[in-house]
Amino acid sequence: MIAEVMPSKLPLSAVIITRNEETRLAACLESVSFADEIVVVDSGSTDKTLEIALQYGARIFRQDWLGFGRQKQFAVMRASHDWVLCLDADERVSAELRASIEEVMRNPVFGAYRFPRRNRFMGRWLYHGEGYPDWSLRLFHRAHSRWSEDVIHEKVLMDTSLGTLRGDLLHESEESLAAYLQKQNSYTTLQAQTLHGKGKRAGVARLLVSPLLRFVKFYFVRLGLLDGVPGLVHILIGCFNSFAKYAKLRELNRE
């Protein structure tokens, strides 16, 4: 009888930033079990986050919060491998995306890869509007790519070619609607502060037109209306975020 040869893990580091993620972290870590290394950078968890990370063999680093971009880059630089897969604790790799990553890592053609992210909202996976495909660049060789230093809406900056993978990154975007709204409120504050720091201003026209254009784009053009009530609520919150961001910016400008 020939013994079955188990496939070796990919020469890849899965990199995750955390803070009090005990309810969602296990599913995330389970989904990246194919990676040779898991790196968790924690910014002060007081729940069982670190205990769960240890159960999955993660290398843990503690770092006070630096803002999203700098925190993620700090985590990338702690990885042992140059190829990194960056996730948030409320995300997980689908079976199809895992197969795509395993295939491409045998012989990478590009220096970075993006893939669609599917958002779950109000108990339903979104298929249109802002909720999908939500393209995300998360797999890259760190010699050619790095996270921007933005405190919010961070992005990967690269000097290499970009490939696209099949399969979804699954995003559990909220635990409850109240928690989601609270998070969005903090995000719009950070966005307003960032714009204020760059000397930006917002007139009445921007306050009114930005939410309206966003609604037309995502609800009608990108068919968010097909996602029912969850799709409508998701887009309306996004439109209000546009309004709130510029309203807060006006407040900062007055001060």
C-alpha cells in the first residue's frame, strides 16, 4: 500500500491585524491553514483573541495602533516569507480562492494579485452594488508592494504587474447593524480628519451631490436593487457616510 503524501504548505505568510476578535478570528485562521506561516499583530486585545491565535500556531506580535495602513505594513514586515496574504480578522478565504492561490503560488506570473470580496450584510451575502465584487489586492510579494500610510482606506502601492484570481474573499462585515453603524461613524470621522489635514474643503454642493451620485451608481448602475432590503440599507448607509464625511469636514474647517 502506497502511503498518501500530504501536500506541503505554501511558502506564504498569512498576515492578520487584530483587536478583540475572539468571535471571528478562528474562522479566519482556519481558512488560511494552507499558508506556511500565520502572523498576527495585535493592538491590545482584552478577550481571547491571542489565545485563539496561539491555538492555530500563529506568531504573535504586539503593537499599539498605528492607523490601518501603517499597522498592516508593520505586520507585513514581521513575516518570514516575501509572499504575503493580508486579511482582516472578519474575513476568510473561500475554497475556490484557496485553490486559485495554491495554483498561482506554484509559479507566480505577476508580483501581486487581486480577487473579489463578497460582503455579508444583515444576514445576506451581497451580489451587487457596493457589496460585490469589491476588488481587493491582498496577495503580493513585499519586495514590490507595500501598504500605504493612510490611517483609513489604506491601499497597496506596487511597482509590479497585477493579476486577478478566481474565488471570493468572504467578509463578515458586521456583527449587528448597531455595531456596523458605530464603526462607520468612526470611519467617517477619520476620513474627515484626513481630508482636513490635506487642506480640503467641502461646499454645500458636495454635501448634496456626493450621496446622490453614490446612490445612483451603486443602486441602479451596479444593480444593488437586486440585493433586496439588505442591499438598499447597505447603500443608504454608504450614501449617509458620504454626507457625514463632508459635514464633519465642514465642522473641522470652521474650527
